Amino acid sequence: MSTLTIPQFQAETSGNGAFVRQAYTIRDRITADGSSGFLAEPGRYHLYVSLACPWAHRTIIVRKLLGLEDVISLSVVDPIRDERGWAFRDGPGHSTDPVNGFHYLSEAYLITDPNFTGRYTVPCVWDRKAKRLVSNNYPDITIDLETQFKAFQRAGAPDLYPEALRSEIDAVNAVVYEDVNNGVYKSGFAATQAVHEKAVTALFSRLDWLEERLSKQRYLVGGQLTEADIRLFPTLARFDAVYVVHFKCTLRRLVDYPNLWAYARDLYQRPGFGETVNFDHIKRHYYMTHEKLNPTRIVPLGPIVDWTAPHHREALA
């Protein structure tokens, strides 16, 4: 498997030059009663993640918040993705694969589906019993951790997807995904000026909307930490360090939004958030992987911002 090669990351674009995210096709679910064929139980599942990837970052936060570290194991790929895809190597913050001894994440995908085509993405969940991937569909992974592993969560674990708030959480997540989470990618990988400007305009309109929403409430939904906050935070954590420059999202920085920046610091300073942010992995991955966007692969030193500064968001509790 070590000789397998795949293309460098290339953004899929539509006929008009708009970024199109690859479909996630491994979409089984883990259930508390095992009715899906994948029973929620300790020691069975393993998360493959990248500390650089915002979609994977969500799963790391949720796993830690819910106290599932001893229930679901985790390993981290090298942040530098080359023509062979995500690799397992020893290094600062990442290591060789402790479960299967894979050299590349592609091996897990091709064991699961020998006909798999496309990029081999993180996060993904490996099933030790079935010896295959269960899911690479990142929205499902955190929801399953929150709802199907309740018997194994730590005492006092937060309910991140409470039934009474799910419709509002889902509605907020939908627009945040479209305009912000995926919006930065639509801005950065746009192939024409018009498409880029449309994506950037939608992105900052949504950030303005979030700024206003967060001026009145501490969290995005229901006065408590939820899945909605966890989906937004990884994008905010990467915004000034990567997206402003690398993806040309230059209208404003995160630090230019008083409420949104304070909200991001509020989350960062909580257990499970700041400790899972690795700016070295984040910056090296983006600036050294997207050759077309940054052909020199020079990684900038900045920005210098204080994520530990007081946020004063307690007054909105």
C-alpha cells in the first residue's frame, strides 16, 4: 500500500468555477441498541483525525467534552498531506497508526471499499470488529457520539444535541455550514472573480448575522453549549491564521468582530476547546498542502492574537 499515489488536493469546481465539496459516501451509523449493525460499545471504534482539519476538529472536541477518551480511541495523521494523501508518521502531535499499522489513510478506505474513488478524508471511524470504516460523514459522527454513546459518557457530560433544541440547532447549522464552514472553501477555491466575490459576500453577511445574534446571547442556540457552537468554533479558530490570507477572506478579520471574537475566546478558554487547537498543524497543513494557492509553501509567522484575553461573556449567561 505504501506505493499508492493519489492526486494532490485539487478543489472540485462546477462549470462556472464554484467550489463543489466531495460527497461523503461511507455513511453507516452507530446506534445504542445495535439496530444499525454497529453497536455503541467501549473499545470497538477508533477515530482517525487530523488536528488541522476543521471537520475532524469537531469530533475531537465532542469526544473530550463527553469524556469518551477511554471509550473511543483516536490517532492523528501527519498534517502535511502529499500526493499519497494523509499519512501516519511519528512527529510532533501525530504518530504511526496504532490500530492497523496503516501507512496511509487510503488503506482503510480501500479495505472498506476496493472501488472507492476520490479523496481519502478525515474524520473517519474504524470498526475493530468489522475491520472496516463505519463512516466518513462528519456531521453524523458527532451526532452519534452525542446521542448513541450516552451510557458511556462521563458523569455530568453536557447534552450537546438536546431534543427540545434540535430543530433550531439544525437550522443554524445549515446556514452556518453553507455560508461559513464551507463558505471559506468556496471563497478560497473559487475559479473566477465573480464566484469568489459571491462567496465572500455571503460569508461576511453570515458573520455579520452571527455578530448580531451573539450580541444578545452567549451561545448560538438555547442559552447553552450545543452542537451548533462546536460546528462553528473550528472555522473561527482557523479564520485569522489561515482563511483571511490563504483563502482571500479579507473583508474583515475575526478580531474585528467584538462579539464573535469574544465568543470564540469564551469557547477557546473552556476545557476541550483550546487544548485541541494546534496552530502549528493548522498552518502547516493549509499553507503547505494547497500548492496552487501557495506555490512557495511558505508558512506565515502570524498572526499574534491573545486567545486568553478576558471575554466577559458571562454577563450573557
